[in-house]
Amino acid sequence: MLTHAEIVDALQHLLTPEQVIDDDDTLARSSVDNFRKLQNIFGVHTMRRPVAVVMAASTDDVAKVLAFADANGVNVVARTGGTATEGGLESGREPSIVLDGSRMDAIVEIDPYDMQATAQCGVPLQRLEDEVRTFGLTTGHSPQSKPIASMGGLVATRSIGQFSTLYGGIEDMVVGCEVVFPGGQVCRIKNVPRRAAGPDIRHVVIGNEGALCYLTEVTVKLFPYTPEHHTYMGWTLKSMREGFEVLREVMVAGYTPSVARLYDYEDGQLHFSHFAAPDDCIVLFMAEGNERLARATAEGIREIVAAHPSCVEVDPKLVEEWFVDLVWGPDKVAREDERIRTTRNVNRTTEISADWSSVPDIYEAAMRRIRAEVRGITLLGGHSSHSYINGTNMYFNYFYDIDCAPELENDEYYFPIIDIICEETLRFGGSIVHHHGIGKARAKWVREEYGTSFPMLQTLKDAFDPNGVMNMGTIIPVAD
């Protein structure tokens, strides 16, 4: 095994000295992602530190670094925007490097005729969206991290956006891509609308979280952008179970609003206290797209909700005003970090998915247990934000005051809450993660999540990463 100094020296000769960063502050901040964000907020770092952060400038750079890492047993953590929330950017095994693709930030092509755009992995989603808007188009992808997340990470973590009910998740948008595997092999999956030439190998890449390969370029679909047809709708009601039923009826009827959300009363008070009573749940929709389809969608949703007399309509302008402020850019992140630093009150979220029959039971069981078993809770709520004909997701949103050292927050608070949510989700047959990725935070549950299909996942890992150098500990846990 090479020493840290030998690894740094080899990488500097392989690329350039300027591309290999190994100062103490960079390595400390690169030892965690938003899963252990308190370590960066309070400047207390206890996790394994990478040997270096390597700034790739091209696919060739990535291939060279992965070939070197594979030959020398160096663990590689793939990174672009750095917005991960589940520990996927932590170093799971030593020695490790962070391979950062944020400098690979070229928009390769925008094709308004074939309705697709190609971008390198480090292109921020917001920049791509702004560029395609000049053509009257949209990517249809709008996660809250949109201003700061990059295309490579969004695909690698199987991201989803706020308009998913209409446009789908990132897996529905990816047309083709370029990736690099351990050893430096570059593979390109060509851009076609669909093919039946065996399994869809795009899905080996989408959601692999850097545990199989490094994604260097992606082509995504584009859609017409028609903001003039956006129609906002919202209602208050008293029961989450009835709210889930409203969502279910809309989806089963075949309507595809771009936004379909349900908030319980406690989560709702964070956003809607200016019009909702303290015990109100809130169900929201937005229709968009082709004028006739948007109008029909809005009319159909109103008809379904009208059959639920307990639903009280709210002014659509209030819904529109709320939605405009949903995304999180650097300014909001900085304000939230400062709030945590000064109050020691931490806000976290965990998202799962389940069928319509199970999701109310998962929600109620997890809420009961978190309130009973976790100390310091100051707010505990939840919302559904991504629905399908056969089920929906559930976001648990919680705040707690920490009475321990910041570096112990995960063990004392966050892990116990995640464990409760995963236990109850699996008990009712749901999935422990809807779109944030497993990372390292939920990796201990992966065997129960996959059940008898886990050997298929393990076989992929063994086949594509036989020497175990790609983001070890992410998705599949490793022993310390």
C-alpha cells in the first residue's frame, strides 16, 4: 500500500500539481457531506480524511485516476456538487481520495429538435435549466437543491424533482450517458428514446452513487416550458388519511399534475401558518404543460377534491407564493447553518416510499415511536411530495435540540430516528429511501431492503468493482 505522500506525488505527476489539493482545511471539510454537516458548521472533524481532493478536468483525467486507484487499492469517492445528504461522500475505507468533477462543467449541446440536452457531470442543474429556458424549454427537473446540485450527482443518486408527478424522476429523463469504470474503461450508452436490446444498462449507472463507476456526461430529455399555463390549487383538511386518499384518487384517475403534495399540520405550520389553522393538513397541486391538458388536469382534480367535503379551498395565490420560495440556494444554506450554530437546534429529513395501503400506517407508526423514543424533539411533521398510481413517498421532517457535542449528534439523535423510520417502513413493506440515496447512512439496512434480490446487487458490485475501490461503504456496508 502506498503512503499518503506517495499517492499525492503520483497523482500530481499523473495530472498536474494544481489539480491535487491536500491542505488540511480542504481535507477536513471533504471528510463529510450534509449527513454530518454539524462537523463543518462547528469545525470539529472526526471522520476519516481523504489523502487528497483531485479536480478532474476531463473524462481522460477521470480514467487516469481510476486506473491508478484500481491498481493501487485507493478508495475513490466521486463528487460534483457536494449536496449529498446520506454520508455518500464520506471516506469508507483508507486510503481514499475525493475525485471532484465540478470543473467538468461544459454544456455540450442543447438540441431543441430532438428535445434533449447533453452536459458534463459538473454542470449545475440551475445553469442547464437557465440555458434551455432560452429555447422555451425545461429539463422538468427541480429538486430543492437545484441552484447548487450538479448533473453527475443528480443522476448518480437517482434524484427526483418537485415536478416529478408530471415529468418523472431523473431515471425517466436520462437518455444516455458516459461513464468511467475502475481500471479506467470509458463506456458510452448511446442516446436513443428506447431500445429492447437486452436489459436497460442505463440503470446500472443511474443511482449507483459512485459505488460502481464515475459518471462524466449525461444527456437528458427536454420539455416545452409553458409558465403561462401553471395552475395552482390548495385545500386544508383535518386528516392525513383523507389527504392520502385524495392523492390516491387523483393518481388512479390518471391525472398528472406537476406537483401533488400533502402536509400534516406540524410540517404545514412551517409554510402555511398565515392561512392554515394549527391543526390543518394541507393538500396542494399544480397543473402545467400543454394548455388543454393543464386545464383538464386542474378541472379533474377540483372535481375529485369536491367529493371530500372536509377539504376547504385556499386562495391559489397563496400556494403560488409558497412555491416560488421552495428552492435552496447558497444563501439559504448559509442562513440555516448559522441558525444551527447559534441555537443548536437541528433540522433533518428522511424520505421513504410505500404503496397506498401501507403509507398511512408507516407514517403513524414512525411518528408515534419518534415522539416516544427520541429526546429533544421540537418539531415532528411530514409530507408527501411524489405520487404514483400505486403509491407515494413520505418525507419525515424533524427538529431537535442537541445537548451533546456536535460531532456526536448523529449517534445520539439522527441514527435513532433513521432506525425507527427504516424499521417501520420495512415492517409494512415499503422502501427505506425514495430519492436521497442510501449513502452510508442507511447502508446497514440494504440487505433487508433488497431481501432475496440482494445477491443481484452484490454481484453488480463484485463484477464492476472487483478490487473494491469505488466509494466503499456506500450502498453496501463494509466492516471497519
